[in-house]
Amino acid sequence: MESKNNSVISGTNKDSQDNFVSLIVSKDVEDGKFGGRVQTRFPPEPNGYLHIGHVKSICLNFGIAADYKGYCSLRLDDTNPAKEESEFVESIIEDVNWLGFDWGDNFHCASDYFAELYKFAVQLIHSGKAYVDSLSAEDIRAYRGTLKEPGHDSPYRNRSVEENIDLFERMRRGEFKDGSHVLRAKIDMSSSNINLRDPVMYRILHVTHHRTGNEWCIYPMYDFAHGQCDSIEGVTHSICTLEFENNRPLYDWFLDELAVDHPRQIEFARLNLNYTVLSKRKLAALVEGGHVSGWDDPRMPTISGMRRRGYTPEALREFCERIGVAKRNTVVDFAFLEHTLRQHLNKTVHRAMGVLRPIRVVIVNYPEDQVEQIDAINNPEDSAMGTRKVPFSRVLYIERDDFLEDPPKKFYRLAPGREVRLRYAYYIKCESVIRNPETGEIEELRCTYDPDTRGGYAPDGRKVKATLHWVSAAHAVDAEVRLYDRLFTVEDPASVPTEDLDKILNPASLQTIHGCKLEPGIVDVDSGSRFQLERQGYFSLDIVDSSAEHLVLNRTVTLRDSWARIQKANNTK
């Protein structure tokens, strides 16, 4: 279901299985098309890291194949060595694997087929359907025309087959400089579909390829390689995003002229998120401009960035199932992604206590050498996760924000003369405040405790209005905590030119807090590196910067569910 403002409101797993792509594939299987086989592929270009938009395509392609007992291959369309790196290849493999998908032996690259693609190109030259053009790139663009005006034939369009073969072979041998010649398909320069106006098939690039080295100096264009690679591999259903819809006639033209098998191309709407850019070019600009620490910066919408921030593969897959598959582009509220993540983490991760901005509390009537082990619940959503022991002692840390010396009317936390509950432990009352004699800053709170309130309840029935989290000072583990917010200040950063992205960056997108105090044993939580710090949010150990000597926590998502509030507001209208 979609809202009037073009954002996804809700979706269900069942609905996503009945999407229009599945219905098309089901009909093909029933009709015996492709012999009843279903074979899909996920074909990223290794020119950057995968992002949340790719997750939707990954889930759809691997999911469709699994639903119909077929298989999905991972194929890298590595046809532009000028922008591709082994780092990107490795990250793609890691990300798809981390999401939980397995391609088995079906890992391929377009470069595996360079020899076959070259033969296809020669075949088209021999049939008079391709020619070597010597126009400059600027002239090719000018001759191509516009959406309103037809293009014009290149003066080199009618070269003989023999001359074209000779030039193309010499291009292959490396006799020409970059940009001096290209191979173009000979289709129709007056076509209303601008993609059919003699598109470029090959260009000269004297660049070392990350897989083939210097074996080649001419490389196929994506639009030429894409369909033929599908055909070579035996792909039955080529599932693409909507921007390739106008390319489909071109892919069909190549396949028809080469007389090879056709996969069935189906286009679906790509994923768009507000407050987010999913253009690899713009993401690369953020990295190269030093606006983020790298492709895996936890503020980035890349899979590696989200993994580092603490997102789970289960939550990302669930998110894609909920938003479903549509034929029309929509913008999904980022709050819905966070809502889905929060729901998953709420059910699956352990709780812990951590104080981000500590203030020292001394319980003056508690025995100095005594340490109690307090029982704490690991996850109230799942009793099977059991309990843990948390040390309690005379000196504690609480949040500085949980104390006010002169509190306003609706402030119910700790204040002079006021009693509060310490989570799982005792009632305490603030008796006095100790200040730094030089700065006047509050350094310590002197409190008393009621030993009869162990477990957080008073036997005489008296009530308190606040429950605070805490950490024993003698047992506390130091940590650096990083709090993340949206990277951009505007809802539609995708519409902002790349060169202006720095003008809309959120200066508060990263806040680093040093000297945080955590309960001991937090790094050994059975659920892994993710946990909820009570009253603070969901956190994870940073997989890059954290070590046994220096813990670094990333806040994955806050406890505040803005999507739930949006839903509640919509339901009350």
C-alpha cells in the first residue's frame, strides 16, 4: 500500500510473494517456457560498494529462483576497467554472502565472455549490422540528436564490411589511441527510442583490467554485454529495474540479430529512500571528498556501512519483503527501515546497561567492601534468553542527564531529597551534591539506599516515578560511543547536484562520546556484537575500530520509533 506522499506505508511477506514478477514467472513455468526452468542472476558492476537499493534486487532475484527450485548466479559486469577495482569485487561477494544468499558454483564475470562477445561483434560487422565510427565522442553525441529531434548518420556509417573488420581487428591489437574509434551497431538514427540510434558497442581503453590484465584494450559497453551474457549463461528471467525498460528493445535487437536465446526481461521499481542517496557516483563523491570515512562508514547506505552500524541481514531481508515489488517508482520513508530493524533487534538481542555521560554516585550507607550480584533480565521479549549477573557496589555511575539540582515540575528523575529506583537493584535518595571547587561543576552525588528494596520494589508499597540505569564504578568497562544521525539535512538529497552535496550534509550526523561506562561482560553477550543499552538505544561493537583494549560502540538505531508515531497519527485522522 502506498500513501499519497508516495511513501510505502506497509507490506507483508505474503503480498511480496504474490508480486507481479512472481506471477509472470509462474505463468512461464506453467506454460513450459524455457522448459519450465527458472534461472536468474544478480549482475552488479564492480565500480563501488553495494547499497540498500541492491538488497531489494538481490532478495528478488535469489528469492524468485528459490521459489521455483531454480538457481540465481552472481555475475559481475566488469566491462569498464577504468572504474573497477578488486576491492569492489571482494566487497560485493562479502555483502551478498552476508545477506544469506549462496550462488554455489554459479559465480561469473562478463570478462569470462570477452572472447565470445568479440566474436558476436565480428558477426554483426559481417552481417552489415555494425561499423567502426571515427567521430569524436562529442560529435557522436551531437549526431545522436535529442528526444525531440532525430539523429544523423555518421559519415563513417557506410564503411565496407572489409574496412570495418580491418579497423576492428586493429583496435583489438592496440594500434589506436583511446577515443580514436568505436564500434557502433547500425540500427536507426531516426528512431524515437534514442537507445536504438546506433549505440556504441565497443570502445578503446588502454587500461589494465583487474581480472584479464592487459589481454584486452577494447571493452564492450554494458548494453552490448548485458543481454549476450544472459544468453550465454542460459538465464531465463532477466529481472531489471525500471530504468532499463527503454533498453529492452536494444537488448532484443542484439539477441535477434545474433540469433541466440532470449531471456525474458522484467522491469520493477527500484528502491528509493528519503534522506538518502543511492547513486554510486554520489556515494563515491562522498568517499573521495572525505565527507565520510569510507564506503563502510556507518552513515552510508552501503551494505557494508549498515553491517558495521549493526544492521542485521534478517532485518534487511524483512524490509524488502514488506515494501514488496512494484511497477512504479516510490520513495520509502527511512523511518520504516529503522522500524523494521528495531522490531527485529527488540526480539533477538540482549539488554545491557551503559552510561554515556557518567556522573559519580556514592551510596554512603552501603558497605564499602561489599559487592552484590544483581539478577538482570537479558530480554523481556524472550524468557529463553535467561538472566545475567550485574555487580552492584557502593560507588556507581548514572547518566548526568538523570540528575537536576533544581528540577522543573515534570522532571521525575533524581534530585536533592528525591527517591528513585535503580534498575533491578534498590531505591536511592539524593542527600547532597559535591562540586568541583574550581569550576563549580557537579562531580559527585551523595545518596543513601534502602536495603529493604532489593529488586527495585518497596515492601511498604511506596512508589517512585523514575527508574534509572547504572553501572558499578569498580567494575565498569570504558568505551567510546558513536551516535549517528541522518547524513543529509534535506529529504531529497538525490535531487541535489553531486558538487553541492557538501552543502546539505548534517553536521550532527556523527557525535563521538568518550569516557562512557558499560557493565562488565558486555562484549561476551551470546547474541554477538549487538545489544540494547537500556534507555539509550540499540548498539553494536564497531567491527573496524573496536578492540579488547579500546571498545568502540556504534548506535545502530534509537529506541524512539518515529514510524510507529506516523502510523498512529495516520490512524487517528
